[in-house]
Amino acid sequence: MWAVARTWWSIRVDLVGGRGEYLWPRPGREFAAARSHSFAQLADAISAAFARWDRAHLYQFVTADGRVIGQPEFDDFGDDIVDPREPLPYLGWGAIPDQYGRESGDDAVGPDPELRDLPPLIQW
């Protein structure tokens, strides 16, 4: 981990699962975010980092004190109308390789803890 100035946060995001499947080893990314960035900007950065090309899905953040941040007017996380301000891909296929050809290091991860290492997850 690298140090950042006090005006920046280092935020770790692990992709636990999707489409009814849990991932192991979990892919993850670390983000540098300024206090002036919005949660919407963070959601966009997370989508880009995990190569999510369909930006029509909603997002939600739950803070440690239980505050919910996102798009609360919607009851589910289905499709929403997207008004892209920049070009966005809308169709994709195949696995995305690491652009620098780095090894994933998956062998050093250890056995799957079957979600026991995570805080309680929101059940949809």
C-alpha cells in the first residue's frame, strides 16, 4: 500500500461476486480519491476499473455507520436510463487481460474462506 496526502483517501474494492456466483480469488483494485470527489464519480471509477461496460445499472454505498448513498429512489438495481457525457462501450466479449502482462498472484491467495472473511453482505 502507498501513502497519500491527508486530503486523499486510499480505497480498496474487492469484487465478491455477481450473477449468483462468488469469486475466488477475488479480483480487487485500490483507488486514490480526493475528499472533493462524489460517490457517483467513485462508482464510475469502480465500473471502469472492473471493465463494466454497461453503465446503466445503479449503485449503492453503505458506510460503516449505516448511511446509504446512491440512488435511493429506485427499489432495485436493474437498468436505468444512461445519459453518457463521454463515449461508452455498449457491447463486449472475452476476458480482459492485464494490460501490463503481470501475473495475478492467485497461487499465493490460499483456500477459499467461503465468505467467512467478509462483513455481513446485503442480501438482495
